[in-house]
Amino acid sequence: MRPGAIVRFRNRDWVLIAAEDEVLRLRPLTGTSDEALAVHRRLCDLLGYTLPTERVELSQFPLPDARQVADVQSVRLLWQAARLLLREGATPFRSLGRISVRPRTYQLVPLMMALRLDPVRLLIADDVGVGKTVEAALIVRELWDRGEIRRVAVLCPPYLCDWWQKELEEKFHLEAVVIGTGTIGRLERGIPPDRTIYEHYPVQVISIDFIKSPRNRPRFLLKAPELVIVDEAHGVVPGHGADRHLRYELVQELARDRERHLILLTATPHSGIPKAFQKLLGLLDPRFEGWEFTALSEPQRAELARHFVQRTRRDIEVQWEDRPCFPKRDPIEATYRLSPAYRDLFKAVYDFCTEIVRSGEVLQPYRRRLRWWSALALLRCVMSSPRAARVALEKRRKGEAFASEEDEEDIYYVYEPTDRLPSDEAPTPLLERVEADLTDPEKVKLRRLEKMAEQITPEQDNKLKGCIEIVRGLLREGYHPVVWCYYVETAEYVAEALEKALPEEFPDARVLCLTGRVGEEERRLRVDHLLHEPRRVLVATDCLSEGINLQDGFNAVIHYDLPWNPNRLEQREGRVDRYGQQTPVVKAVRYYGVDNPVDGAVIRVLLNKAREIRDALGTYVPIPEEERLVVEALVNALFFGRNRLTDLQTALPLSEPWVEKLHQKWDLDVRRERESRTRFAQRALKPEEVQRELEATDRVLGDPKAVRDFVLLTCQKLGIQVHPDRKQADVWHVLTQPGALEGVPEAIRHALPNDSRGRWTISFTSPTPEGAEYVGRNHPFVVALARYVFEQALEGAEHAVAARCGAIRTRAVQCLTTLILLRPRFQLLQPDRPPLLAEEVLVTGFEGFVDRWLPQDQALDLLNAEPSANLPASEKRELVDLMRKEVRRLVEVAPDANHLWGILKGRAQELEEAHRRIRQSVGRPVRGLRVEPHWPPDVLGLLVLQPEVEVSRWR
């Protein structure tokens, strides 16, 4: 028995989808491979002696019964249901039948690049928010469905683990486990004693900071999967601190296995240090590390282009898509002026910071830097909010020992590194360390500053009042804003004020505050709940600037506290300005004090420069790696400059050499980035090339329009009420209250969500409009409908909504024509790999009594033929029975003796050419690949079209 055969087991017919050494894998005749049953050959043989039902014997697919004849619409519905149940489709891409997302053309480019590499070594450096997770997961799903991998690990920062798990499970149907400090114990309890956690679970999402440690790394490397994805890959190249060195050593060790597939993801591959970028490329191929990126020869550039893709949004929209697929970002400036009380507090804190910085000049260099950083952090707390200022000053513990020189990494959060999330707690440890060296008069001043901060009320805080007005304005325009704060205390302070101020004008507005004090899973649950509110405001710290995408429910951001690193500002805005955002324009409000010199300096020196680069290049370029020098220079300008800030209206001198040096270094990075994106935007692959393969897949599996037509028609036939939305295109409301579902089959009711509102809002478009749920071919509701329709038709159930036989009288044909719905199966044969099964639902047909075969396109068009006159039921049965005999003769004779076998051979050849085409490497033909059809194909249905004879022709 070969894969593809119909077999009989336990009084049921099955499709044999795989025949391994000792195990047969059987799929239900009307089911999918997800329901496959594994049957042991020896056990079958043993039990077969006593229980005939336990034998696995050859069978055949039943032909349609002429007594159960219907119309063309019923047969067409069967064709649609059968297509939507395909999982191993006879398509160029095997994975698209199993995913629950509709990839755009540009997102298939990394997949096509990967299929031309063995092993896959790929750096995907597309712009922020274009869907690198989808691009990488598509590669995983494709290699998995081709049988080329059986284990995969995603290494990512801890805050991205839950996101990756959710994406892999919900969109790609890969059941993943998260491995980290909090889960390792529970997971190890569920594995056999002789196996490690890393070989037991096939799909793993692992915190890179957990697995990099010398304690955990050896066990992982011993049983590491065949494919590894490294997200935020720029954070693994050697740089500041021991963390990066440990990450690099881990990934370098993984890359040494030249058989392992390795995919690196980052939006910022160029960190400003050419050697670091070369090391990143060296993980793909050791040769690349020695290549001078700015002086590549043409052969080197061509070779590197096979492993490296880097596209801006502008590249994608101009070259790959025929319509905008990203929102337009509208940057807005909003300012405030300090109230007298707040101005007095800032002056007093600034004077105090100047004193402790200048008095610390006699200390050792490390302690002197502690004073610099502490003064900077204190100024930042004070300008964030009165509450953050008070907490930073009052939560101190005296006498704490200083950190050692080696602990400097612990306080690096002042610089907001982008390879990990910054702490959103007030930086009291720094202040505690500094206080140990303070004199008694300095401590008295510190107490006085606390009292000043405590006495500032929300009514005296112009920054807070201005923010409330900005939020009101955005809500009036229909926007849902995210208010970004730096500290927990500030976020809670702002959220409380908004909760009090908004109900007067917006009684239905809901405000949610999320900070690092809330666990990751709870954050997601709270955000999901907030999305159901008609008006919503999210106040958050940077704990949400990575790991949770907010484009589904929010379309504006307000930077209540300006980040000092432009990269962080881009990450905040990228939570809403990304692929999937349905609002055409997202608003980004940069909010700052016009009389706050620190804000002014950061804006003019850093943020404005970053915006200029983004406007010119179409993407952002990270601040140069010498970020530490930037902040130290800022301290020098604030506390040691020629124009000390005695007047808050005085701007910092921006012509200092350190500013010019920074901007020159940044401009050099911009030129390098422009050259990189120009040379590696993947122009070797043409849009029409990728589109051709996607269209070939759609013809077999059905595109989103086919899913919509099937769902709407089937719901109509089953009595499920579905109404279009009056305001949004392709948005539909399914009534789900108990009375509306009376008489609906139980299997369908169970697939509908239990919505308390009694209405389920859906869309067949991806990305999905706000408030609607995406319903694609693999959605449980679509699967339930398709399975019900298909099973009822095959069983010949009374009142089935679809039928295997139909006959109509129509003007669409000139002579008697028969259409056949076939489900052929093909074997994909490759050297040293088990055969793969592929299926499709094919419409073919002939005129007369197999006098002339129809071209496939013509047969498919005739499936939409409209009846022009009634045909008596008896005549329908007679016609179908007559043509059924012809079809029986076709499938029962030797395959090489009829035209039907030629059709299947032609389709096998087309499929083989498609697989060769997408696997074809430059100069390297694909060898040993063959596609063979299985005989006989399943005959799913027949439709007989009788021509209408015009009376005038007989006169």
C-alpha cells in the first residue's frame, strides 16, 4: 500500500497518508491530517486474525449516488468545502494550508530566499513593524511541513517569550513551550527521566538570558534543535557588559554546526560599530566576518544578498505592494510651561545636583561617575512628575555599600539600552549609594526637596493638565491613545488624573494603567479586555514598548516622558505604527516643557536628529553606540558648561565639539545604512515572481474571497443570521444569541464564540478592521462549516446543504457536458527524505460521452453556470446515472489508457516545476525531486449540464 491509497479500518474508510517502517498513518476520509491515526503494522496483523475490523485493507472512494441529485449551487458548495479542508495542498508552498494569517507578497520574500538555501542561514533586517515574526514563522512552518525539521527554538529577550509563543500557536498552529526561570521546573516534571527538556519539546521559546548562563547552556547545546531563530539579534554581538559576550558565545556555538538552520532577526543590524555588524554576519558564514562591508566585490555582494534582506517600509510599498500597507505617521509637537511651584522645585533640584556633581570631582573616577548619573537620574525623576520626584527622594536607605567597578552594568539603565527593557522604577539605588558620601547640609537640602515635591498638587502641574487636554482632543477625533511614561509612579499619577477628568465629557472612556509591577500574562489579559471598550486610553511604562503589539486597539501615542534614546521613542511608536494597523494615520505627540532645559537639549541634540534621518531615509538609524559618551557630555553641558543654567529660558550650547562629533558619527551610520538598504533590499526576487506562487497556492486552497463566499452561503443555508456592517467594508455581524441559533447543528454552534452581547463581529480581511475577528480558512468556525458540509454530502444525509450530484439545464453549454470534481493525491519524492503527500480539488470535464475533454479553466468557469429552465427530478437522476457510468469506466481502467491520467500527470509536472522553481539556487539545480500522481483519484462529485434547445432552431 502506497501513501494516497484509500483503506478500510475499523469499518471506516481512511486515506493512507504515510507508511513508515512499522507505523501506518491514517486520515479520516472527510477529515484533515490533524486527526490522523497511527496504526502499528504488527498489532494490526496480530489482531486481524481474530478481529477482521482491525485489518488495514485496500478500499476505494465511493462514487456519487445518482439518487441524491441537487443543483449546481449544492455541487459548488461541496467543491468549496473540500478545498477549505485541504492541509497538504498541491501548491508551491506547503505551509499556507495550515496557517491562520494571510501573508502579504513582501512577507513571502524571506521564505523564498530560505528555500534556496541549505542550510537556511538568513539575516532578516526589515524595518520596525513590517512583520519579521510572520516572515520567520513562515519559514519554520514551511520547513516543518516539508519534513526538513522536527525541532525548533526561538531565542529572544525574556519580555518577548510570551509574544512568540502566542504568535506561533495562534497564527501558525505550532504548540510552543516557554523555557525560562519561571517555567523550567514545571516543564521538567512532565518529561521522561532519560530525556532533557530541550530534546523533549519540539517547539521551544527560550529566554536568551536564561539559556546563555554557563549552568544552562551546555545541556541546550547538547540537544539543540535543527533550526534556531534569534530575535533582537543585534543584542548578541559583543558590546557593553558581560551579557552580550555570553549571548554571542551561545549563538556562535550554535552556528558552528554547519547543518543547523539559523535565522537572525533585527531591525537595527548596524549598531554604529562596523566590526559588530561583521560579527553578526559572521554567524551566518564565517567568511562574512572578514569581508569589508563598504568595499564588497560584486561576487561578494551577490553571495551576501542570498543571506541578507533589509527593506524599509518605503521599499515595500513602492516595490512590493500595489496599495499602502502601513499607516502614515503624523508627528505632533505639544508643549507646556512649568508652574511657579514646579519651577522652584526644578531650580532647587538643579542647584543641589550641581553641588553634588562638582563636589564629587575629588572622588575616585567610578564614584565621580556615580554622582553624575545620580544627578541626571534625579533631574529626570523631578521632571517626570511630583510623585516620581518624591518617591525617588524618600525611598533611600543610608549606609549601603558602594558597588564595585565591575557592577557598572547595573546602573547602565540610565542610558536606556534597547537590547533590554529599562526599569520603570524610580532609580533609588543610585541615590542611596550617593547619599553615603553626602554631608549633613546636603542631607538637609535633600529633605527640603522632598517636601517641595510633596506640596505640588495636580492643579499646580501644568504638564499633567496639558496632557489631559491632549487626550481629550484625540478622543474627540476618534483616536485611542497610549500615554507613555518613564516611571511607575508617574504612570499611576497620570492614570488617576485621567480617570477623574475624562468622564465629564466621555462617560464611556476607560483608562488602563500598566507598569512593570504587573506580570506579562496579566498585562495581555488587561489589554485584551480594554479592546472591547468603545473609548480607551492606555497609560503605560516602557514595559510595554516591546512584547505586546498594540495596533489592534490603539492608534496614537503621547510621550509624556521623552525617552533619552531615540531608539526607544521609535519602539514606542512602533507598537501602534506597524503592519496590521487599520487607521490610515497614526498620531505621535512629542510632549515637552519649553522651559525645561534638559528636555530641550535632548530634543535638539538627539530626537530632532533622529527624526531628520527617518524623514530622509524612510527608516530610523539607531543612535551611535557611544551612547554613554552622549550622556556624560550632557552632564558636562548641564553642570560644567560655560553657560550654567541660572535661567530656565537659556538653551544649552549646541555647538560644542561633542555635539558635532556625535552628529558626524551618526551621519556616517546613516550613509552606511542607506548603502546597505539600497544593495540588500532584495531586488533579485521580483514581485511578479512571488505573486505567481501565491496565486498558484490560492487556486488550490482558496483565497480570502473564496472563504467569505463559502461562509456566507453556508450560513444562509443553515439559518445562521449574518448581517453586513453599515460603516465598514468586509465586516459582518453573526447573531449568536440562543434564539438565533435554533436548529443550527450542534457541531456548528460549538464553533461559535460564547459572546455575551449575542453578536460576533468578523472579517475575512487580514489585517483585520478594528473590533472584528479575522476568519480565515483555518479558523475553527470555517473548519466546522466545511467539515459539516463535506461529511453530510458524502453520507448522503437528508436535507444536506451540499450534494455530490447535480444536473441543470443551461445556456452556458451547446451540448451535453459533464463536470467531475476530483480530489487527486500526489507524492513528492526527494532523495533521503520520506515521501510527502499533496492534494487538491480539481474540476475537469468532457462533452458528450467523453468525446472532447474541456480545458481546466473552462471547466472551472462552468461550475458557476446559471440554470435557465427547470429540469424534472427524474430526468436529473437519469442524466447523472448515465454520466456516472462513464466516469466509473474512466477510473476503473488502467491509468495510462485514458485522458484523465494525462490530466493528473500534467498537474504533477506543474507541481514539480513549481517546487523546483522556488527551491532553485543560482547555478544550483534541484536534483532528485519528482512528483507522481496516485491512481485512482477520489471522485467527489458530478455535475451534468444539459443545453437548453431554443425553439426557433427547430422551425
